[in-house]
Amino acid sequence: MLPNPILSYSAFQKWLPRSLGKRMLLLMMGLLVLLVCATGFIGNQIVTGILNEYIGRVALNVSRSVSLSPIVSQGLIHLESDGIQRYAESVRESTGASFVVVGDYEGKRYSHPVPERIGKYMVGGDNERALVQGQSYVSIAVGTLGPSLRGKVPIFSTEGEILGVVSVGYLIETVQDVIQPYQQRLLFWVLGLFSVGALGTWFIAREVKRSIFGLEPYEIAGLYRERTALLESIREGIIAINEKGDVTVMNHQAAQILGFSPEDALGRPIEKLLPETRMLEVLKTGKGEYDQEMLIEEEEVVVNRVPILEQDHVTGVVSSFRRAQEIDRLVQELTSIREYSQALRAQTHEYSNKLHTLAGLIQIGATQESLDLIGRESSGYNALLRQLSDQIHDPFLSAIIVGKYHRALELKTELEIDPESSMGNIGHSSRSEKIITIIGNLLENALEASALVEGRKKVSLSMTDVGNELIFEIEDSGPGISQEQQETIFDEGFTTKSGMGRGIGLRLVQKNLIQIHGHLTIGKSSLGGARFTAYIPKTTTNDKDGHQSSDCG
């Protein structure tokens, strides 16, 4: 029964060391030994074959020369061996052959290095082709002197008859003596090749180990699994390209935003997937780009592009991007939380002052004044709530106005709501959030602007849903906005106030208006400051986040 090759390979793998460097060194050294041995064997065979062929040709040429000698042919005709023996021995000594034997057509010797064997028949059984067929050839046979390499040539008379055969040979031992120096030289080169190969194997194993930061295969596999899980757990889209501009990494979030499957995108040029991409610019310059806005399939995203550096050389670029509406939603939530906290703080501060005042009036016995103060506060607040209840049907819009009312009290600013205002349902939850963010930021800016001036501080809010648009008009008594400021007022970071975290509100106002297809005008207020008027369509449209807005009237 043959062994299972899969089980044998598994057992072989278990026998190998776990370290990548040692495993590579062992496998490559084994392969090197196999190749060097094969090279040495093949080289020895080639050298031996070449030298045997060369010596055989030398023996054949010497035999051919002897066969053409008149001394040999005449000696065979007249049956005289003395002259042939003397001539053959002179040739043997001058050429270094082991023997030069001349035989007649029956194979009887007429010359031999051992004179006592003259007259006896030639041994080896390899004369037939020369004596019968008249061929010249090289053969290996065992004669009276031992194994030898022979050159056989027939001897012809002037009439073309075969008179005999000439056999010039070199003993195998002699041939081996000639071949041995070449074999030693070949062995030297093989050992040198093995040494160079072993050094190269060690160097390659070390370089491979260094190029993968000394990690073992199982560690690389673990890192790959962790990287894949990490990329897929990130809610941002991730794309990486190499220095050729081809996509090497794309997570499913990026594929979902771009509309490609990761399998189809990998290996493709990035400009084929994103014609407007700036990743190739980052690849050229090596300078990262952060929080850049761009449109992908008519969807606004915020993009970061970071070069991949290897020894100050840019080898690729990684880009992360996320839908702008998700970031806007987060900013809106943070803004709402800040506004709620400010409203609560303002309300707490204001009522704390009122309570302290009431406590003081009660302590000095001014009971009627205490009752009057309570009546004024409750009547003013209740009047605001009744007005909002009658004029505004959206509870969230009412809530933000109440919060800004308390904020105005804290800033000692009057917040007036036009008694002629009216506002019905402003739309679904996503649309409502955007409108509340717009109104909240405009009111906050107006209140803070009014607080900057001396004298009467006032903010006026009027609303109407008559016609095809929702119209919100907010005026303040602040310093106003110059024509030059109107050109940059919506830039991120623009502010006329000091402090951290400024320059965001009006940017959010503009972005949310764009998403619900509204617009904003800026003018001079009758109160002395600025007038902001927001126009938001009521007709059915598809806003940026994919929701359908219905008629709000």
C-alpha cells in the first residue's frame, strides 16, 4: 500500500522548525545540496564522456596511421612479424598508448607489448566489425592486459582486400589517471558553488526575515486576520493604493459608498474608480490631506489622505472617508446638547436670582412685592408658553425657542417673538432636526451679537408658513455684519467672538440649508444689527440623506 502523500507532507511539515528563518535555511540548503550533487554528477558524466570520446578518437587515429603503413601491410602479406613488431612498439612508445596490436584476417597477433603473446589470437571478441565489415570504430573490451579503450581499424591491400586489423588501446586505469585531474577540478568548483550557494541561502533567509520585520508565518497570519477584522469594524470607508496607483485594500464600508465590490476593485487603478480622487497627488507630493470635502456619487463625504512612507519614500496612500451627513448629525447632537446645557444653566442661574430676590423680600417683610414678582414671572413665562402653543405646532421647535428664551434672560437680552408668527408641522424627524439646528444657531448668534453692544439688547424672531416656503426671520441689535464679512461668514472657523469652539454655527446653518434645499439672506436689521432670513421649501423633494420631504403646510 502506497503512503498517503498528504499525510507524509503534514508529517514533514511538523518535522520542520517553526521559525521561518530556520525553515527557509533548512529547505533551501536541502535544495542546494540536491542541486549541487546533481550538478556534480552530471558534470562528471559529461567530463568523463568527453575525455573517453577524445581518447577513443586518439586511439582510432593512431590505428588508422598504423593501418596505412607499408611495413604493416607487407609484413602481413609475407607473414613476417619482426618488422611489424618493431614498428608497432615504436608507435606505442611515441604515442603513449598502452598497446599497439596488429592481427591478420584471422585475428592472429603479429605484434604485442608482450612478445611471448605474438602468434596467439587476439582477445576481446570485438574484431568482427573490422575483419568482416571493414569498419573503423572505438570499443571497450577486456584483453590480456585488462579492460581497455580501443581504436579498431581494418588493414586493406592495394586490391581492397582485408588483410588484418590494427588495435590501439589505452587501459581503463590509464584513462582514469587522465580523467582524475579534471574530476578533482570539477569537485573543487562544485564545492565552491555549494559554499557560495550556502552563503546566499543564509543571506536570503536573513533578508526575508528582515523584510517582514522578524515576524513568523503564524504571526503574519494572525496580523492579517486582525487587520481584516479591524478594517471591517471601522464605520469609515478605507482605501489604500500602492505606488503604481492600484487599489490594494478596500473595506466593505468603502465599497458600499463607492458602489463597488472589494473583489472587483482590488488591483484596479484608483482613477478608474474615483476619477476626481486626489490620492495620486498625495502619492506624488507625500503630503497628507485632512478633513477635505468631496462628492462621491453626488454624496458629500469628508476625506483624509495619508501617505505610506518607507525610509522617506512614498510607497502608497491610505484614504479614509465618511459621509458628511453622519458627521453633521454628530455635530448637531453635540450642538443640541450644548444648547440644552446652556439653557438649563441659564434657567438655573435666572431662577436662582429670582429665588434669592424672593427670599430677601420675604425676610424684610415685603410680602406684597414678593407676590407681585411671582405674578410677573409666571405670567410672562406662561404668556410665552401660550404664544408658542398657539403659533407653533412642532414641539421641538417650541422647545428650542424656550431654551433660547432662558439664554436671553441670562444674557440680559430681550427675546421677542412676533405675535403674528405661525408655523405648522415642519416635516419628518430628519428635516425637523435640520430646521431646529438652523434656528437654534441663528438665535444663538443673534443673542451673543446683541450682548456685545451697550444699551438696549434685543433679538426678534418671526416665522410664517404661508405660501410655498417656511420663512424664519431673526433680527438683533448687535454690531451687524459688514459686506466684507458676508463673503466669509460661512467659512469654517469664522467668528467675531473670542473663545474656543467658535466659528461652527453658521457653517452648520449653511450645510443644513443646502441639504433641505433652502437658502439664507443677510441684511440690515431695524434694530441696528443684522437680519438673517431663512427660506425653506415646503414642496416634496429628496434631501441629501435620502429622505423624502412632504408638504409641510
